[in-house]
Amino acid sequence: MACLLMMAGCRSASRDLRTLVFLIESSPANLDPRIGADAQSQRIDALLFDGLVAHDESFQFTPSLAQSWEQPDPLTWVFHLRNGVRFQDGRELTARDVEWTVNSMRDGTVISPKAAAYASVQKVEAEDARTVVFHLKYADNFLLSNLATGALGVVPEGSGPEFWRHPIGTGPFRFVSQQMDLDVVLERNLLSWRVVPQIERVRFAVVPDGITEALELEKGSGDVAINSLAMDALPELAARPNLQIEDSPGTEIQYLAFNVRDPLLSDVRVRQAIACAIDRGLIIRTLLGGHAQPAESLLPPTHWAWTGDVARYDYDPSRAEQLLDAAGYRRGNDGVRLHLTMKTSNAEDVRLLAAVLQQQLARVGIALDLRSFEFATFYSDVTRGAFQMYSLRWIGGNEQPDIFSYVFATRNFSPRGGNRGHYSNQHLDALLDDAAQSTNKERRRKDYVAAQQILAQQLPAINLWYLDTVVVHNRRLTHVVPAPSGSYTFLETAQLSQ
């Protein structure tokens, strides 16, 4: 043990102190911002790429690559690009790059899960080098949301399906390399139009095991981790003199999704029984150390469209058993009513959650079989609909109400959208279409309230909890300001001492 500690100390001391080592639990699936929809891809892409607009902490839109925009009529949006913006390889950004980025998703140049977000677009036109015009088929209140940094990353004209191998954007960091299941390396972009980071180099090191991740932080071979450590490790890490913890309320939401085409899970009573069998309060207090709040909607509670007036499923094993009896699933001689399979990645926190759910569902007669896979394999199965149940997090995307359409509208079945469980409800579709096109905010709110009530009753997915944003970092990393969404954008202004 002494030898191992000495070796660990030597490795920590010999590494390049100009490089920030950021510990992540899985590799990004695809760093092409038109394709990557998993958490790691979106978070790292937000450092590499910019959208036409951005949004502030109150979800209001602010300029980004577009310094201004106007809507001369409900079916036309005109964006005026900034002068002097360059891609990380030196090429100048023009309206043709924006036109290509959106059209390459719409026309199938790349197979994108984000393509459905631009279903309202009739044509994108580069009017001149600095002006891009969006002509719509119908009014779309969410066009700005889908053109914002995080949802959209503008790529150079001509970027094809292999762009992910060496992505080039306009963001504050530039891509250096990626080794799947090992690391992603970025360097600060000296051509950045917005901010040139003070951190020279960031290595996102893949450490899927939570215990190993904590040890890396303790011994100084890892500098920072966000929302990926086991919560019961936080008190011990907080006692380490070289570490500091930032903890703030977050909008990142953990959810449990169902494949509603599955013969067992197609019965809403089974889905409701599962919700009643989950003791969220106990999980939050123990597994999450109190660093989360129960969620009743995908939207954050501070959002103008959020409602708490929905069907609730408090922990109630008796109600769960009644629902399963009514659905025809009575206990057998072995006490088991039915078998289900839950797929997970090999990330420690997800496997722990799955194990707890397995125990809780067993109490009401549901035998939950767990299948863990390397993240890329797991995520591929999820996007193909090859699952009965899985749990993931929505990060950032749930801060705008078009999340309901992306995840639950019939037209957004994956891989073109985020409806991975193939849920379909015509009434819900009509409400979401009306909300997307109406100019009356109160009418839109009524639509979204009704949509949330339908989803809470039908339960194609269970909203579990909003996770706090918890950043554990070495004290040599300063000026750390966590974002509610758990994004990595604090790296743009953080500082690293050597």
C-alpha cells in the first residue's frame, strides 16, 4: 500500500500542471454537434461550438454568433452575424456555414436526432455573407431554442458524416484528440471571438468507477468532477485540505423511461405501479445525500410553463400491488408477478441507482434484471429503442418547453428525435403543436399545463429528481461558478494555478 501511494504521488507530481484533468464517467458518443445528444457530447460541444443565440440564467435569449435578429412576419426570421468570427482552423464564419449546418441535418447529409427540431423550416437562405434567413412552413415559437448554443453548434460548410473525427467550431476551446473510453483533449482557442480561456489545456479523463474517481481527486491526479461522484463520498472529500466543493441547486433531471411498445409496459397500470414502488425520498436522502429535489415535470419549477397540478405517485407499495393486481399480474408461488429488464451504462452512480430500484420493485413482486454495458453500446441501444427500461438525465435541454415535443411527440420517434420509448398520444401532439405556433403566452401555458397532466397520468417516463450541481475541485482551480444545468462552461472563465 505504501508503495502504491508513493507511485500515485510520483504520477501526480510529474504530470503537466498546465493541463486541467477533468474526470468524466463516460466518453462522449459523438462530438459532431449535429449528432451527439448524450450528456458528455453536449457538454463538451458547448465548449467547442456556438449557436446563433445563447440564453441567460432566466432562460431569456441573448446574442451569440448572431449579434441581432428580427422577425418581419410569423414565417420569417432574419439573423445578422458578427463580423470577424473565425473557426478554430482560421476560416471565417459566414452565413453559408449556418445554412449548411441546418440543412445537413434536414436533408440527411448526417443522420441527426436533432433533425425533427427543424421540421418547421421550409428553407434556410444565406442572403449574403453576414445575413441568414429562415423561411418557415408554419409559425414556430421554438426556433430560437433550437438555434441556441447547446442545441445547435455551427460547423464549417461541407462538414460531412466524418466530421466527428476532428470537429472544428468557433467556441472558446478547440479539439485536439479523442481516444474512446480513455480521454478527450481540448486546448484554449486563441482565435475565440467571445472569451479566450485562461486554462491552456483540458484533458477529460474517462473514469467510470466512482470510487476510483474520488481517489484520483484525493491524490491530485484529477482536478475536477461535476455531478458524477457518489454522494456518500462528498463528506470525506470535503475534509481533504486540497479539495473544495461547490454545491448549488440544479436543473439537471434524472428520469426513468419505458418502452411503451413492450407488451408488459404498454399497460399504464404497470408503469404507475412502478412509480408507486419507488421510494424517491429514501433514495434522495441516502444514495444522493440530500443533494436533489423531487421532480414532477421535466421543466424546472421556476419556469413559466411549469405546473405542480399533476397526478402524483408517492411511495405507496400497497397502491402499487393493487395496480398490478388490476392489470392481471398476480404473485406466483415464488412471489414474482413479472420480469422486466433495465439497461444501464457501466457508470457507478447509474448502476447503484439500478440496484436500489431492483430492491424496491422486488417488494411489490417485480423482478428487475439489470444489464450494464459500456456507454456507447448502452446509448446505441437506447436510441434504437432496444430496451424495456433505462435511466438517464436531461441536461440543459429541459430548460425550454419544446423538450415535451422532442421527447414525447409522435413525429419525434428516435433516431430523428428523442422519443425513444415510442410513446404516441394524438391529444398531446395537438396541444404541443398549438403551443409551438400560438403567439398568446397564456394560451401556450394552458397547453403545456395540459401536456404535463397527460404525461403525469400516462407516465411514458417517470421524472425522478432534479440534481444539485455539485462540483468537486482541486483548490488550484479557482473562480469556479457552477451552472444550474451542470454544464462545463465554467471552464471558460476559471483559472488554474501551477
